[in-house]
Amino acid sequence: MHLHKYEKVWLTFGMASLVIFLLVIGFAAFWKGTHPQSHLETIDQNNVEAHDSFKPENLGLTEVADGKYKVNMVASAFNYDFGVDKDEKPVKTIRVPQGSTVLFTITSKDVVHGFQVAGTNVNMMVEPGHISRYEAVMKNKGEFTIVCNEYCGIGHHQMFGKVEVY
Amino acid sequence: MTKKHASNDGPTTEASSDLKGTFIMVMILGLLMVGSWFGAYWLFISR
């Protein structure tokens, strides 16, 4: 079969891109361990408090080591539960220093919700019966809005919070 | 027979047709795709 010189060039370009992108996916999945945020770990959605991470006293921000934090949260229509502060008022802002590693752990009590810290890579689907986790390094200073990005009902737009990196 | 052979030259002339414009468009499309991939990757790294 005769192929034009140019055809050979773009076919090589196309096939090489395909191979490179497949290798990138393989590298991310098998070497870096990238996986869906809610994977394997399940929970009883009607009794999330039974799980250690979602006991009312364990909700919200906790420093686990120097520069390492974890945030446990429960999403429900139409609120994110980040625990309560000293005055027993619901927490709406999570404050962490710049450069810290934060493990966000969240589950849903009712329907599918979203958890996105807009402007960062933190973006998860929150499914009832599953635990979603995402660990992120907060590289940039600023205020980032937490939004629900899965339509969850009439009060969907009222589900929000804030992450402040100082 | 020889005459028939000569008429078979047709495809050969077609193969050497000018593909320069097609080549440029294919490469522009390819670079757009690769460029947008690296753009998204840069966003992921910088955030």
C-alpha cells in the first residue's frame, strides 16, 4: 500500500499520542495510585455516627501531625456538617496554614452530593453509603468556597462553606 | 496490455497529489489537542 509522506507523518503523530496518553493513564493508576475518591470503603448511611470519623466530636478540622490535617464532614440536604466551635456554633470556615496537607473525608446521609473546594483540586462526588477521601496540599493562600456541585434538591444552592488558607 | 498499464498510472498521480494544506490542518488540530492536555495538566499542578 502506498502512503503519502505526509500521511506517514500524521499517522505516526496520532499513534504516538495514543500510546503516550495510555502510558500516562497507566502511570497514574498503577504507579501513583490514582483512583475514584469514593472507592471500596462503605458505610451505613442511616447510622454514619457509628463510624469513628463521623462521630459528632470528631467532625471538623483536626491537626494530626506537624503540617498535616484532617477534616471530617457529613453532607446532608442541604448542609455540610463541619462540627461545632467552642461556643457550640456550627463551623462554616476551615482555616489551615499554607503548604499544609489536608485529608478531606466526607460521606452523605441522604442523597448524592458534591464537594468541591473551588480553585483547588479538591473535588469529589459524595455518595450515600460510601466514604469519599481526597488528600491535597494547600499550595496557594486565599479563601476558597466549598460548593455542592451535584444537584441534590431544592436547597442545593444553600450548601456551601469556606476554606481559608493563611 | 501496454495501454492498460499506462492507464494504471492514474492512482500513482493521485497519490502524489498536494496534501500540504491537509497536513497543516492535521498538525494544527493535533497541537491544539496536545496543548489543551498540557493546559489542564498545568492547572492541576499549579492548584
